[in-house]
Amino acid sequence: MADVLWVLICLANQTGVDLEEALKKNIEKKTLRDAERHINNPKLSPEDN
């Protein structure tokens, strides 16, 4: 995994991608998209466990 991360960092540097900003945007996008994703999932209900 460390090798993959290293390559990702190198590619980001070569292409001018700000990985920190890209990660923040991605987390925000998925947080908004998935805000209610698991609320009605019966497998995750505490009553069933």
C-alpha cells in the first residue's frame, strides 16, 4: 500500500493535483451523498443485533 501511495503522490506532484484539497472535496461529496444511506438498512439496526 505504501508503494501505491508513493506513486499516487508522485503523479499528483507531476500533474499539479493538490491531494489534500482533492481528498477534502471527495469526503464532502460522499458525506453529502451518503448522509442517509444506511439509516433504513435493517442489517445495521441495533434492534436486530
